[in-house]
Amino acid sequence: MSNAHAANKSSLWDWLTTVDHKKIGILYLISGGFFFLIGGLEALLIRIQLMKPENTFLTGDLYNQVLTMHGTTMIFLAAMPIIFAFMNAVVPLQIGARDVAFPFLNSLGFWLFFFGGVLLNLSWFLGGAPDAGWTAYAPLSTTSSGSGLDFYVLGLQIAGAGTLIGGINFLVTIINMRAPGMTFMRMPLFTWTAFITSGLILFAFPALTIGFFLLMFDRVFEANFFDASMGGNPIIWEHIFWIFGHPEVYILILPAFGIISEVVSTFSKKRLFGYSAMVFATVLIGFLGFMVWAHHMFTVGLGPVANSIFAVATMAIAIPTGVKIFNWVFTLWGGQIRFTTANLFAVGFIPTFVMGGVTGVMLAAAPADYQYHDSYFVVAHFHYVIVGGLVLGLFAGLYYWYPRMFGKMLNETIGKWNFWTFFIGFHLTFFPQHFLGLMGMPRRYFTYPEGFGLGSMNFISTIGAFFMTIGTILFVYNIIITHAKGKMVSGDPWDGRTLEWAIPNPTPHYNFLQTPLVRGLDALWIEKMAGNKKMTPAEPVGDIHMPNNSILPFIMSLGFFIAGFGFIYFNKGGALALVAIIVGLGIGLVCMFLRSWIDDHGYHIHKKDLPKEDKGADL
Amino acid sequence: MKRWLRLGRIVPIFGLMLLGLMGCGNPQMSALQPQGKGAEAAYDLMILSLVVMVVVLVIVFLLFTYVLIKFRKRKGDDSIPEQVEGNHMLELLWTGIPIVLLIILAVPTVMTTFDLAVTEKAASGEEGEEAKKDAPMTVKVTAHQFWWEFEYPELGVVTAQELYLPVDTRTNVELSSADVIHSFWIPSISGKMDTNPGDKLVNKMWLHPEEIGTFQGACAELCGDAHALMYFQVKVVSQEKFDAWVESMKTVKFADASSDVSEGQKIFENNCLQCHAVGDKGGKVGPALTGFGDNEKVAGILDHNKENIMKWINNPHDVKPGNNMPDFNFDDAQLDALSDYLLGLETAK
């Protein structure tokens, strides 16, 4: 990807030490994209196994490992980092900032995620992957033999710390780094959703961290938090997991809502309809997201009172979500709708997500959920919201912001093929699964008997999965073609409305030569309508203060990675494992000490080295 | 053209939905063909929620399709659309109507939630004799990796893998687990409930089958390697047949070893009895085999015949990976005798 940045030739060292939000965004995108391909491959293996009744391609424990890693990889190692890729690439630009609030932490967050993800995936080569589902319910997870679950706990603990750091960083960035005039109610909706998502991360991830510590102590140090025979309680894990897990769903989907809002607005050439209602709906969804976790646990036996409360609370979330859907449709209403690939994905998102939302309300009806729960109906539902919602949103975002991130526009023809194969394949894969569930097929089953009449729908579903694979391959091909043959485009190729399109291409290291003055929602559009070619500056051209690169985040993460290995093999590895723990944590502590001890004031780009004048996007 | 294709896709979707709800799937295991009161209550709620939601879907899809066709950019038209900020009336409308729809759904949801629950009061008879009379019998279900134990404490009967229930009667069920969390699900009779390990986490539900027949039960919570094979059979029979079955189960005694017992029984006594109970003798580690000869399946999944019994005994892990039964390497003659013995474990009919 480095060739995209012709202006600043980058060596490996530069990528390892960078604290530039634009480059960290690219790092997140590449590693998240890589894990997405791995998770997709695992999904394909699952679908091949279920293609026909009593298939023997992938059975028993190996199937459980693949399904666990598919879910875990897709949620923690693909969806989350790609969301962070966009937050990094776009949010500072949308608010008119020169970097995030804590560039060092930004880098640390990435490298923790990266090493955590690598650690988890190494389990494939070191005795087997985790096999208790991405939810890792105890006591199955605490009693699972082998080291798979230890890799799960330690890998995700390290990656999760990175996510938490990233979330805090974006909260502070959005609160403190907005350009003059960029009030909260003038922030683009993607920034708003990034803000709420970061808030959800701040409150949801600590629950997961604690849960992982308890699970780790049960597994590594033989504690009994979840062992009923020793006075523990396995249901506590379910509560902790879903107190994190349900907000996590909104952590994932809210940024997709933001992307759709940006794309729909740009490509219908209209201001977002009902902006303040959209902001309010986002905040409300984030708030309600913490009140509904037990709807994942209707069949656990919490009793009718708890089930009723959580059923009604869950239904309530449909209201702000419905507000969003109608506001998107009315943003399109009366517009000049251009069907670019980005907008195709956004427009495809709307009906698909509505269908996922509809089954969500159906699932909220607790007694009906006694039938849906842990059946393929649920599998269909959450793939409709996560793939049909989030992934279509991410594709829309990629086609939309690719010129901003890499300077080149993805090929539109291949893009449309990409959309149609993926979109049709998606519905083909997951629509029949609603019926499979109602016909009595539980989820996480590696096989089903011949006589149950589940064969034809499963076969259709597998065909759909191959269509999605073709769509994904086309996308990868599109990236290769674009970087090999694509031409650099202007800084504002879509006739954009927000600040990220107000700067030249490639994006200067310092983003904005002069911090822009924001005069309303859709700041760039306002200037365009006023006949200006560029933003009105809020300051004269002057020295620009930038942060220094640092290798410490990389080394610190490497230290925790080594310590993670030590904990995983604590019970089997003897002295070597103990050495790994001490050395690994030692490296981490030394890096923390160095970071605290060495004063790092950054550096200045001097006025004489800067262009004389801001020429806007068409520089 | 593409826009019409998109509209065209919606029609078959609804067609399929209706087709599905008119009763697709196998009636022995489909939530769409309820054969018991619990499944019926869930089904009614499904239909209600589906109708409400289809109304929403139709409105959104029609509006959406209209907008995409009407407001697409036409060549040569470079006018700038009016930059509408929003509309308060519309916002109120699409906040208010969903609230009404959700209330329509929420009320029956809460009522059904309480109907399906076994509350402390109902179980102890405090809620009136009526509730207690409705459920004369309790079955204790204990889930194991990867089989089901069914105990009828009031009747003194223990069995495994095949659950006998009298038709048109409410039976209370107490659910627990011997190892990890499983989930007890008979789609055509009732929704599922988890079986948790530990004495303090016993769950209660009730079953009220309304049709005579054999139904499919399954485990619905990932529980290990053979999770996908943890099926059980539910035999719903008339009250008379049920009483007769109970009587015959109670009269079965494990015949004492003497010179005239079959070769198969000797092998069983020396190798199997430690874990598997027959009649009044035997361990509780594995499924009780009293009345095994009447079963419809071997290990809950294989057809009930001698060949499959032999297959199971010598290679249980090929059939259910990760289960706790040891591999026995009997020779063919032993296997033959043992299988004959097991097939002969019938209750008096």
C-alpha cells in the first residue's frame, strides 16, 4: 500500500513507528482486511460442511474450532479494526484536526490489537483453536482441554486492551480537537457515531476485560468463579459476556449508520434529513444498548419478570432505529441520486438492515424466542444485521473514502459486480436460514440427518456463500487493479460536503495547512454554496506542531504478546513459561517507564517549509 | 431496469414467508407445526409479530422503491436539490406509529411470558389447586455430554434418550446438567430452556403435548464435540399406554447371574453394568438401559437395529465424537451376544 503515498516514501521502519492517524488507519485496514479474509474462509468451510446432510468434511471438535474462530475473528479482528480504520482515516479530517488527541496511544492501540489477533490465530498451529463458541460459555470454556481457550482469553485480552485505548483516544479527540465553529451539533454524522461508539467501548470493554480475567484465573490458576460444584456460578459469565456483548453489537453497527448517513447524503446531493433526530437516535440507541443484554439469555431461566422487562426494553430500541431508516429514505427523497458503487452498497444496506431489524423485534418477544434462541433463525438474524448491515456499510465506506485514504478511486465497474454478487449471495445465504431455524435446526450443529428435510435450504445457503466469496475476490482484485493502474484523483472526487474533502490529494502529513473555520453542518458544502473554492481559514499559515514517531508501542505490545504466551503455557511449560511472563511483562514495564521518563515534545514543521497558501482540494 | 429487479425480489420473499408459515418442515421437529401448548403460544406470538413487522416492511419497501425510481439523477440535470433540514411532523409520525405497534406486540409478549413460566406459587399449589391439578407429574431432566436422562421421581422410573409423556396432560419439567450447559428443546411441543450445572440453577418449565406420536428433541446450546448429535425422542402416548409403560418399567428387574443366564448378560454384567442401569441394578454414569429394546434409536441418532448397536459398542467415538464411553474391543461373538441381550431388554407390552 505504501506506493499510494508517493509524496512520503515509507520504509518498514516508518510503518512500525508511525503515529500518524492516516497511516494507522491504513494499518488497521490491512490487518482487519486480512483477518476478514481468514474469517471468510472459515465461514466457507462451515458452509461446505453443511452443504448436504451427514457430510463428513469437517466434524466434531474441528468444526467447533472453525465456528468459534469464525465468530471471534469476524467480530474482534475484522469488524472492529476496520471500523477503527475509518475512525482513524476520517474522524480527524471531518473535525478539522491535525491528528488525534493521543497519537502515541493510537499506535499502541493498533499494535496491541495486532499482536492479540496474531496470538489468537497462532492457536491453529499450536495444538488447536478455541472450540467453545465466540461466547465461550462456562463451564464448557473452563473445562475445554488443550490450549485453545487459553489462546482465546489471552489473545482477546491483549486485543481488547488495544480497542479500549483506541476508544478513549477518540472520545478525547472528538471532545477536544474540533476546529473553531465545529460545535457538537455541526459534527458530521460519522463523527457522531464514532463518538458514541467510543463511549460504548469505554463502558462495555471493561466488563469483557474483567470477564476474561475471571476466565483466565479459572483456566490458568484453577480458580472456581464459574464452577458450580465449588460454589461458583456459570451464569455470571453469561451476564458479564452479554453486558459487554450487547453494547458490542451497537459498537459495530453505529459507525455503519454513520457511513450510510454520509454516503446517502453525498450521493443524493442533499443535507441529511432530520439531522438532530439522527443524532438523538444515535445517542438513544447507545444508551438503550446497555439495558437489553439479557435478551440473549431468555432461555437461561431468569424468570418471567426479568424476561418481560428485557423483552420490552429490547423492543424499544426499534423506535430510534426506525427513525434512522425513515430519515435516510427522506434524505434520498427529492435528491439527485447517483448510483455509484458506494451508494449502491448504502442503498442495499437499507432494506437489508430493515429485514434484520424486523427479525430483531420478533426475537425480542421472549416466549417466541424460546423457539428462535440458538437456532438458525438467530444465525440468520445476526448475519442480516452484521453482514447485511455492518459489512455492506463498510463496503460503502471503503468505496467512498478510498480516494481519501489512498488517493485513487476504486474501479466502479468491478465495484458494481462486487456489489451485486455479494448482495445477491448474501440474501441467498442467509434468507433460507430463517426457515431452517424454525424447522428445528439448532445453531452450531456440524451435521443434520438425511430425513429431517433440511437439505435443500442448506444447499441454497451454501451456493449463496460461494457468491459472497466471488464478491469478496472481486473486491480484492479491484484493490490490486486500482493500485496497479488507477490514477490519482482530485481531493474532492464525489462533490463532498464535509471537511475531509476540503484538502488536497494526497492528504498532507499535517492534514490542514490552516485550521478551517466551520460555519455550519456540511461545512464544505456551505462554502461551495457561498461560491468559495475552499474552506475559510481560522488562522494564518504558521508553524505546525506534529508528534514524533515512536517504536515503543510496537515493543510494548510485543512484550505483552510474549507474556501472553507465558500465561498460555503456564500449566504446561514450566520454567520457560515463567521466564516468558517475566520477560514479557518486563519489556512492557520498561517501555512504560521510558515513555514516562523521556520528554517528547514533538517537532514543528516550519512556516518556510509549508506552501504559501491553502489551495483547497484541487491543489 | 435494475430498480425493477429489486422490487421483483421482494414479492417472492413474502411468498416464501407465507409458504413457510403454512407449515414447512418435518412435523416431528418444526416450530411451525405446533403439537403442544407451549409451541402453540410461541407460534401465535410469531404470527402476530410477523404480521406487525410485515406491515412495517411493506411500508418501508414501497417508500424506498418509489424514492429510488423517482429521484434518481437524470442525465443533464445538474440542478441542486433543495437542502431540507427535516420535518417535525414526520419525525413524530415515525416515532409514534412504531410505539403503538410495539405496544400491540408487547402486551401479549408479557402475558405469554408469564403463562409459560412455572412460578414458585404454581408449583407449590399456592396459586390454587387448579394449577397443581393441571400438572400432576414432574420429570427431572438431566443433560449429560451427550445424552439425556429422564427421571420420574413420583413414579420411581429412570430412563434415558426417550422421554415418555401422556397426551393432553401438563407435565412439569425440572432441568439440570451433569456437566456443561445444554439446552432442552422439543420444537414441536415447546420452546427451549437451558440445563445449567449446579443445584441452585435448576430450571423449571412445563410440557403439554396435544398429539400422540414421536417427536424430535435436541440440544440447543453448544456443549462439546458431539453437540450436533445430542438428539432425543419424545414419545407422546395415551394416558393408558403411559400408565402401562410405567408399570412395566417398574417391574423390570436385573436377573441375577446364574448358570442359565445368557452369554450376553454375563458380558453385560462384567463390562457394562458399572455405568448402565437395568431395572434395579447398575450405575448411573451412562444412560439407563431398562426397556432399551423398545427404543426407536441407538444413542439418539442411529436406527434401532443390531448392526447399529454393534457399531456403537465397539466404536462409540466414531458415532459421537468426544463422548465418555470407553472403547470396548469385543470380538464378534461377544458383540453378537451382547447386542442380542440389549435388544431383548424390552418392557412387557
